[in-house]
Amino acid sequence: MRAMRRLILASSATLVALLVIAPAAFAVGGEGLLGETSDADVTWGGFILIIFFPLFVGFASLLQAHLEKRKHARDDARKARERSSEWSGGW
């Protein structure tokens, strides 16, 4: 019950902070961080996103496959140690 109360308090505090800060984002007069943007800037930004996300997913998949391979090798080594009489019995 106490954790739920904390979660509600934190969520409401975050929402209020975002609502207070949001008008400052539009105070620049409609210009972005890099100044006035053209259609070419928006197009190149879109191309960058189109290239970034598949590459990110591909690299994340490769990393996950590598980590899974290590996990299975570690499990196989543990099972081999359990079956081996050399590792059992202690001193």
C-alpha cells in the first residue's frame, strides 16, 4: 500500500513538473534547436532515423545472440562439472 502511494505521488509530481516546463519549449517562437528548419533538414532527419533504427535492432540482436551463446556455454560447463567425478566431493 505504501509503495502504491509513493508511485502515485511520484507520478503526479512528474506530471506537474512536465506541465510547468512544457510552455518553455514553445517559447522560442517555433524554431528548433538548430534554428529555422527547411524541408531538406526534416528529410535528412527522417533518413537518419530510417537508417538508425534497423541498425540498432540488428546490433541489439547480435549482442543478444552472443550473450545467449555465452549463457548456454556456461550452463553446459556447469553441467559437465556436476557430472565429472573430478569436481565432486570437496577435499
